[in-house]
Amino acid sequence: MFNEPNWSEHFLDEIKRPIREITVEEDERLDEVESREFAELREFGEIMGLRRRAPLLTWPQVDLKAGTIKVKLKRRKGYIWQTLPLSRRAYEIVWGQRGNDPLHVFTFIAQRTRRCPKTGTDFVRGSRYPMTYYGIGSNWRRKRTKAGVDARMHDLRHTAGQRTLRATGNLRLTQTLLGHSEIKTTTTFYTETNMADLRDGLNRTESQTKSQTEARAADKLMKDQA
């Protein structure tokens, strides 16, 4: 009779990368070296929390009247489509792309004449082209190095998760934005408390403690005067 091994004893620990959030100061440094088109794509990624390929939207994926976009979310067994609302700033960014290309939302103006080694596409300086998966990766590597920002492009997604959770305090909302099927993924890989968060929490606790102390003092004063 075959005895099946205890598979749990053979599981490897899941590697957790340090959660990297792009700071406001780093955003400003990147703004100084990036073109407007790529800077807006980066900002869009920091707001919407999309994976690298997902921001390469086509106009059929966009509903400007409803203020929504449809994006593909990765799953273990493939992909599913999800409709996400656009924030005011994300809507402004998409609105500003109208008229640049009949199909693709995000485009860029070539800064030099060259041939893409990945796709073989020829780019002519001054002409406008749709952004590509390889193009945004290449731009990110060059510009982050120039700006002195040690971060991966996927960290834009981490930044969206961190900022959304910090602003709303709603973990379920953050999970939905990032498209995670399990909330464990959100808590493990996309949320982390930094020094500023901890200080803000302590200040809130301090304010609450002070309010309760003042309330007790007021109650005691009222009783003494009764």
C-alpha cells in the first residue's frame, strides 16, 4: 500500500519581497526626467494599481460617460475582466488622451529615430506611437536610474495599495482595487506600516486619550458643582 507523504512538510516558505512605496519626493524626481506622456502613465498606475500590461488600454475598454475602465485581472487559471471606476485625476488623465490614437489610449512622441530590438518596430523622431509593454519597461529602467529611484515598475502597484489603504482604512476596498481573489494576498504583499503611519496612529491615540481625560475632568467638575 502506498503511503502518501505529508506534503505540508515539503512546502517552501513563500518569499515576501519588501513592500516598496514610491514617495512623493521620488515622484517629483521622476517628473523632472520623464516625458509628460510617461509621467501621466506612471501617475495613472499609482492611482489605479494596475499590473504593467493592464494600463495599455484600448478605447473600447473605456466608458467615459460612466467613468469606468475594463481591465484583465490575472488568476491562477487565466484572466477575468473587471470594471473599475476612475478617480477624478485618473479620469482627467484618460480624457486628455482623446484624439491621439483611434485605438490605443496611452501614446508617446518618439524622442529619437530608432528600431525597437524587441519588436522590430521603427520609430521616427517627432511621431506619435502607442505605448507598448516593452516600451514602458525600457523607459522605466532608464528614467528611474536617471532620477536615482531604486524601485521596480511593479512598485507602482504597491504604492497604489499602500496609499489607498492609508487614505480609506478599508482593506476590502484595497483588495477589490488590486483584484486579489484572496484578502491574504493584499495583507501579505501590498500593505505595510511605515514610520509615518505609526506616528500618525500614535497621534490619533494620543488625541483620543486626551479627549477622554478632558471628558472625565468635565464630568467631575459638573458633579462637584451639583
